Amino acid sequence: MRKFFAELQRRHVYRAAVLYTMTSWLLIQVATQVFPFFAIPDWVVRLIIILLVIGFPIAVALAWAFELTPEGIVKTDEVPAGKSTGWPLVHRIYTGVIGILAIAIAFLLYLRFSSTLPEPADGISAKSIAVLPFENYSAEKENSYFADGILDDLLTNLAKIQALTVISRTSVMKYRDVEKRDIREIGKTLGVATILEGSVRREKDRVVVNVQLIDAERDRHLWAHRYDRTIQDSLGLEGELATEIADALRARLTPEEKERVAKIPTQNAEAYLLYLQALPLEQGPDTLLQDYRKAVDLYSRAIALDPEFALARAHLASTCAEIFHFHEPLDTWRNRARSEAEAALRLQPDLGEAHFALGQCTYWFDEDYERALAEFAIAQRALPNDSNIGAYVAAIRRRQGRWDDALATYQRMEKLDPQNPNIIRNLVFTNTSMRRWPQAAQAAARFRAVAPDSVVAKIQSGYVDFLWKGDPGALRPWLANIPPGNDPDGVVTCARWEDAMLRRDFAAADEVLAQAAPNEFSYLNGGLQPKSFFIGITAVARGDQAAAEQNFTAALPAFENAVQEAAEAADRHANLGLLYAFMGREADAIREGRLAVQLKPEAKDANDGAIMLCYLALIYARVGEADQAIPLIDQLLKTPGAVDSVNYSITLNDLRHRWEWDPMRNDPRFLKLLQTP
């Protein structure tokens, strides 16, 4: 055996094996680090690795059989013992190759650890980053949710790193379908120094992710990497990737941040895929009930597969809370939201998303603003780059009647996350509530720009124009930009109906309702309203009392059942009171309107409390209680928050143009109010 090893040494087999291994390592590094820049297919990288593995025994065999001498390559057996080494020449060759390898390794290490960070324009952090939507290279295009989910999870992990400035998902989604991305312009628009681009390809149980980090100002590549793993092995990939990006940007992570980022959310691959499908549905800018319901189903299925999936429970809690607040204020959603948030915290007490969900519950269910702010503060420490948390703080300030503080907070959040449609939508709402019409119109234009597919952005733009300029046809041009068939939750049908009603074209309003596919629409707060309610209102407007009574009678059970389902929901009592007013049931209407105000007093909630007073003012006007209506209208014209994109809104142009206020038009006190500058 000693002779065999001695022969291996004499024939330089060891040296050849080491040299081959080092050269192979260098080639693999070049393939994995450089090829992604040139969009070289992944199979080329795999082929190189396979060929290098196959080549190893061949190289060893050749080293055994042949010898490099000053006279050239000869069979080892033909080399005399005294000349077998050929060492001076071999030594020079090996030394040269090793020197080249050393230089290459040093160069790679330099690129990896000592690359020059971008020197951004004034006011932009060198450690700021926007992650653009990943391209979906999967053969099955329905797997696009997987690319979106990887993006969402990566952003969530980056948001946990205090040293980074991270632009939110909603700000970057507008670049999803841009074929030729202008990196410099995107960086300037988003206010970041670096851009991360990437692609995702899923093939059965494997996922391939290619990413590259780019200096936005110079459009220069800083770093690239490629990941090729099974779905199971890719769990936690986003945390690993976030750490490497932070490393490339020289952002130092605290021990707590390292632990949070490295934590794998679930070990169940199927549960993880369901979670990835749900994320984009939950986080859309239009807060649609149909999207929320799909997200609830997907999160629930993920949790059924892995009951310890704390992150899915936290997101499910948020989604249920949002359904309660925006659509259906039922105990079912309230109880489930709180239960899931608490379960998530039991599983993972430091989970920022769980504290955020509990903050939503405390804010919306308990109206305990200070406790909610405390939960949001904990969430913000865990997710320091999540601008949506700051937006919720602003929303609480609004309900506390601190309108200027709320506006300033939203403006600050927009500067941190300039393309986030959720924040800009709230700027539209807040400026409108404060009757800052030019600023509301500017925010609406930004909302449309960052969310071009949002039907809400178009509809709100029309309402802002109407409230500001008083043109009853202001909605029409914006509605013309919404393609037929795009009517989530019936919001487009409601807007088309409103357009006709504002123009007092009641025949057109009837036609809109006749052509509408849904039988329920999202118009008033507190849930969906039946089509018969809208048909009845249109009949009242055109003076057809028989048709109005027939349709209101058909709609009444839905309104009364809604109150029974959620007896403490002020908006449901207000809706029922408004229906009673249109039906001429004076005492019932006033009772429900006043109860709504008691349940949601303005002193407790400056936002929704003002809206309940708007309902009551319209109820008084419809049932002939002008003495009650006039002082309340006068008060509400000066009240922030008494503005909405529905018929109870109290602005000068609502009062001047909406038919609902016609019973007041012969009252000189009302006419005097309309002359208010």
C-alpha cells in the first residue's frame, strides 16, 4: 500500500487532483455569480457542474498515465526514474496556475465583501432598496402567485432590518408589467440607492430564483446570486436572501434581527404555497370583500396543514379584522380575528405581524386607541420598515380628532414609501375629509398613477372633482376608463348609478341597475345592500311611490337582519334609519339615526362619529324635521370628517346638487347655508 501511495506522489496525482478541484471551484463560482447577469439559462450552470464532476476521475487517470517533462507529455512508464519529475517546468506551471487561482479568489472575495456601495444623491440612504416584482419564468403561468409570494416574503424579511430603508410591495407592483425597466428613473422615483431584480421559475417540486442587486444611479451590478432548490428546501429562502442583501449593503443586523430573519415560518411546503397565494389578495389597494374572502380560505387551509404556522395565523387575523371593519361588522369576524392574533402570539411572542393584528383588533373592536398604539409600536420595532404601521397610527390620530397630526403622519409615510397606494388613498380621504380640495385632487392623481388598475382610484377621482367643482357629471369621464365586466363587490355599478342620480337622469339610473349582474352592492358602510334598495331610491327620486314602496318592502328584511346580526354596529342602524326615512316611517327613522349617533359619538370617534351625524341630518331632512336638520347641517359644514362619497355627505356641492335634499330647498335657512363661501 505504501508503494501505491508513493507511486501516486511520484506521478503527481495528488497535485493534479488539488489543482483540478481548485479550478473547478473557480469555474463554478464564475458560472453562478456571473451567468445571471447575462440571463444564461440555468441548465448551462448545471451542465458545467456535471461535466466538472465527470471530469475529475478522468483528470486523475490522465495524471496517473502521463507525465509532463521538459520534452513534452509522455507516458509515465517511459520516463526514467531520474527524470520523472520534470519538476522545474511543472513547478512553474503549477505555481502560475495557483497564482491565477489566488488572484481570482481574491477578486471574488473583493466583489463579495469590498464592493463599493452606491453614492446616492443627497437625502437618499446608501442602504435603501426597492425590490421590483420578480419575473415568472414558470412554464405554468398560474404559478405567478409563487413569484409574487416570494417577493412579499422577501420584503417582509427586509422590513425587519432597522439599518435598511425598504420600499413596500404596494409601491413597486406598478413595475410588474414594465418590459424595459429604466433602473435610474425607478431609483429616482422611489428614492432609493439600490434596486433588486429577480426571476422565479417553479418546476414541479423545484424552484429556481435568480437575483441581482443594482446601483440605481449608475445602473451598475453590485451583486448577484442564484438559488436552485426543492420547494421543501426553499422554506426560509427569503430570510437567507434578506441576510445576504443586507450583507452586500453592509447593513449590520442586531442579534434579534438575525434571529427573526432566519426563522423559517413553516416546515410544511404545501402550507407555505397556500400562504404565498393569499398574501397578494390580502394586501391589494381596493380592500375588496371578494379578495379578503379568498385570502381567508387560503390562510385557513394553510393553518389546517400546519397549526403552528404563526405567520399565517397573524395574517388571517388581520384579514378577518379588515372584513369586520370595512364590510361585515359581525361577531364571527371579530372573534376569529382576536383568536388568531392571540394564537399567533402564543406560538411566537415576538412576531411583529401578530402584534400588528392585535393592534388592529384593539383599534377597531375595542376602540382603545392607546393600547392599539402600544401594539403598533411593538410591531414597528419588529418591522421597522413597514410603512403601513405608521399609516395605522395616522388613522388613529384621525379618529382622535387630531386631523393635522394625521395628515402630517400620512405625508411622512408617503415620503418614506412614495408609491404606496394604500397610503396615498388615505391621503385622498384625509384631504377630502378636511375639505382641502386641491390637495385631495393632487393625491387622487398620485393614487391613479401608482394604482392604474384600481377601480377605487378612478371612482374617488370623480368624487373629488364633484365635491370640489360641483359638476354633477364629474364621475362620467373616470367611469368611462373602467372596462365592462370589472365590477368587484358591485362598486362600479354603484358609481354608475350615482353618476346618473347626480345628473338627475333617473331613467339612466334604472338602466344601470337593470343591467347589473350582482344583486347586492357595496355603497353604504356596514355590508352589502340589496339591489331593491337602489331601485326604491330611484323610484322615490322620480316620484313613483308605488314602485318605491314595493322595492323598499323587499329590501327591508336585509336591513333589519343586518341590525340583528350586529346590534352594536352604528352604521347598520344608520342604514336602517335612512331606509325608514325614504319609506316615510318618521319615528322609526329618527330612532335608528339617533341610536347610531349614540353608538358612535363624535367625541369618541371624530371620523365615523361625524358620518353618523351626517346620516341623522339627512334623516331629519327626509322626514320633514327641518328645525332639527338645519343647525346640524350648519355644524357639519364646518366639521372635518363629515364628507363621504355617498348621499349623506355634507358639503356645499352635495347640498346644492343631490336630489335627496330637495325637501329643504324652499327653506330660506337652507338656502342661506348654500351661500356659504
